[in-house]
Amino acid sequence: MAGEPEFSDVLIIGAGISGIGAAYRIAEKNPELSYTILERRARIGGTWDLFRYPGIRSDSDIFTLSFPYEPWTRPENVAEGHDIREYLTSTARRYGIDRHIRFGAHVRSAEFDSTTDTWTVRVAQDGPDGGERAYRGRFLFFGTGYYDYDAPHTPAFPGIEKFAGDVVHPQFWPESLDHSGKRVVVIGSGATAISLIPALARSAAHVTMLQRSPTYMMSMPRFDPMVQFIRRVLPRHVSHQIVRFRNALVHILSYFMFRKAPRFGRWLVRNRTIAALPAGYDVDVHFNPRYDPWDQRMCLVLDGDLFSHISDGRTEVVTDQIDHVDVTGIVLQSGRRIDADVIVTATGLQLQALGGITLRIDGAEVDPSNRFVYKEFLLEDVPNMAWCIGYTNASWTLRADMTARAVAKLLAYMRSHGYTHAYPHLGGKTMSEKPTFNLESGYVKRSPRALPKSGTKRPWHVRHNYVLDLIDHRFDRIDESMVFGRVASPVVKQTQTA
């Protein structure tokens, strides 16, 4: 690694929804600040570039998943993965954000130097030059998501190595896999499985969804007539804001209904499922979860497609546990076997904080899981650093955009006061803790200490309530529990290349 690190006022890690949104909001409020986005992949998109399995789509409506300043122009209310990636790419191009992206830059570590109040980020660089490269910046923004890009959760199924067919995980779907005319078993019944199975069933001989226990599922139409009406009669930007607010409000109200009246919620979901499936179908075995609605995320069935494939016999749901796998299929603990040509392990993700990047302050390593989260976007006693984490009960972008605006506001405040560092500080107060993600989902329970921790009181409380967060951000007192300061020796900036 030769030469001085390239300097930017802000370094953004990740070119997905969080990173693109942060770049827009920071440049909007602080046009004089330079920024660079470091993206380990070769394309814009983040999650929407990584996941390429058949049927990949949003698990929330696209109007709340899209940015408030860049209208979604396609007619769908729920969008497919490749269309979301194209939307992010065109947004980055429209606002000149793509010129600031360094692709193939896999960030390995970030170290803060309090003598200069700057971060030095070291990356493993892809491409013909390869090797290691360093970037330097005053402020660091993590748009890395919450899961491990390299290692999904894959349980050890006894005998899986003996299986003669293909075994794939949706996180690494091989483009060469041909499932046409084959018997496919999908292990799992989460959001990935629910979007994957209908896509497989269109050309597979038969698809079996094998689950240990049921999941809550609700159907949503691909095209919403009310949304189409609003978009038809109002200008594009106006209709986008109205539809976005309307969809967010509907989702929030339905969420609170399910949480405040779980017995009614269970009844509602059960009755809608009964209506969508053939008469006599054993709904209470396959679609009646043991937990209450929204203890785990509720899965979205698009246009009732999963139920339709069950009704026409192309898909079967089996609720059982795996005893072992053999050469030709799966043997269940009940004694039943399922013959298969392809086994898909849609068994979930692994939680990971800050993209697995090693964090140091003045040479001392920082464990993010030992730090409290402040106002959902800063970490206790970590200077000049923000991270983006979405809601568990609403669209990711609702909080991502709020976070981006909060960071832009903080940077403007620091600049106007001449501060070169800022960080939240508990000030000796004791604080009870709770999990950052308020779910009983497997990926949360498997790794209870993977993410930074939430306190139980504001501003250290990570809550999943869009309405209250909107109010807080509107009337936010920026210096609350914050430490601001100026470094004695200014950093010498290197010329940034576009």
C-alpha cells in the first residue's frame, strides 16, 4: 500500500439503500463536504444485488421502501429485486452519487485517531491492482445492514453430504441451477421461502415447503387500486408522498392492532388463510403459529400465490422435523420421507454488526455489542461514527432516511460550531439494557449479543415505532447527552478524485 490515503470529509460504507440515502441527505444539507462510498461488490444495490434467487422481492410495499425524494414510477405496490436494484442505480446516477462510489472495496478495519479526529479505513481491493488500500475521513457512516454477507445460517442436517442432488442456500443462488421439472424441497417458511416457492413452482415438477413450525402470513396485492387512483389524479411527487404516508400509516395501524389485540389478530389471519385454501385443509397444523402476531416478522404472500399453488397441488406444506438426509431425499422424524432432486436451505441469516469490520479507537479495539445505541444511529463513546439499522416492523427506508437526515443535521451542527469530533456519552449513568431487535425470530435468538445494545430510556432506547421517532426527530435536541470538541492539530486534506 503506497501513497497517502485519499481524504473525504465523510466515508460511507455500503452502496445499498442506506448508503445511497446517506449520500443524498449529507450532500443536500452539507454541499461543501466531500464524501466517498466504499462498496465491496461490483454493483450498486447491497442486499438487492447479493440476493438473486427466483422470486426475490420486497417484503414490504415499495413506496415506503423507496426514497421520499425519488418517486417510484412502476405500477407495482410490491417490487421485484432486480427492479429495486435498478431504482437504486438510477437514483444514484440522477444525483451524481455514482461518481463517488469505489467498487470492489472490501472494508476490513476502521481506526479513529483522536490526535487528528479522523478515521483511517483499510480495504482489500478487488480488480487487477488488488492489494490493500486506505481511505481517510472525518466522519464514518455504516450502511452495511445487519447480517453476514459471507456466512448465512445453515444448520447441520445429518447426512446432507450424501445427497446426490443440488443443495443451495438462497443467499448464494447459482445462476446455472435449472430446477425445471425437478422435485424441490425448500427448508424454511420465512420471507425468503415465501417469495421463492411460488417462483420455483411455476416450472418445477413439485415443490415442498418443509417447516418445523408455522409462520404468520398475510396476502397483499401486487397492484393496489387505491394507489393507482392517487397516482393517476395527482402529480408524481405529490402522489408519491401521499401514497408513501398512506401505506406507512396503514402498516403502522395494522401492526398496533395485531400487538394490542393478538387474539383477534390470530383469528383474522386464520380465517383469511382458511378462505384462501381448499375446503378441509389442515390450517391449524400448517398455518397456525405458536406465537402471537409480530413476535416474529409477518410474511407477505403476494396476490395469494403460495395459497394458489397449494390449492392446485404444485406445492405442499409439510410441518415436521428432519431426522436425516440420504442420497435421494429427506427422512422426517415422523418416519415420512420426501424425495427430492434439489434441496434449498432457506434457513435464515446470521446477525452481524457493522459488516464485521474491526473498529479501533487510538489502537484499542471496540466491541460494538458492548456499546449502547444513541437515538438509533450513534454508538456510545464512539466519535464521528453513525450506523443505519432499519425497523423490524416496517419498511427499512423509513428509518434509514430518518437516520440519514439526522447524520446530515449533526454534520451541519459540527461544521457551524467548528467542532471536529462528536460522540454520545452516558456520563456515569446506569442503564438497563434490552435487545436492539424486539423479535423472537430465530436469527435474533441465535445471536442475542451480535448487535449493539439498546437501553430502556431515551435517548438510548432503540424502539421500533415510526410515529414516535418522527416526533423525536422533529423536536430533537442535538446536544442532548453529546460531547463535542475540537482537535488541536488540523488534518491536511488530500485531493479527492471523483
